[in-house]
Amino acid sequence: MSALEYSPYAADCPSRQLLDRIGDRWSVLVIGSLVDGPRRYSAVADRVQGVSQKMLTQTLRALERDGLVTRTVFPEIPPRVEYELTERGRSLRAVLAPLEDWATNHMDDVAASRERYDSR
């Protein structure tokens, strides 16, 4: 299947799975947490507040599987593991940063809309 044949609107298209991965709330935040360079697991967990250990592990594995994150194990005792964005992951960050900016810049308006809606 060539890139021109991919359609995320088709139920069985792999590009839909990729969009699901990219749009997952934990994926967006994990990618953002790695923008400044490699981090250890605990540093990612500290940065992405509220993520469970299970979800963080699953998210990191999925991002690694998709080639967006690399996992490096250093032969030390105890072993040290670091996660880092790949070039593909960094290119995705360029797309996600404006989305984060939009969310923070429009949050007051969205909160007001929610309040109006909920009071009806």
C-alpha cells in the first residue's frame, strides 16, 4: 500500500491506528516530555503527572514500536534506561507543539463554554 492509498477514514487502514497512537493523550504528553532530550523512566513519569506505571510502560513501548522513541539500556548496576525521541518522533513534535499551544491559549474560552453548556 503506497502513501497515496492510506486513508485514516477507512476502518481497516493502518494510518488510522497511527493517528490513534498519535492522538492518545499519554502519547502526546510523553512525546512532549522527551522534547528536551533523553530522560529516564522516572523523569518521564514525573513530567507526565497522573499517568500510571502501566500506562506509561504501554505508551513508551508503543511509541518505540512505531519508531518514535528509542530505548537505551546502559550496562550499569543497577541498569539505567533512557528514552529519547527519534528523528521521526522529533518531526511529530513539530506538529504537536502547536496543538499544545492552541490548548493552553484557548483554555479560558473553552472553560467558559463548558460552564455555559453545563448550566443549561
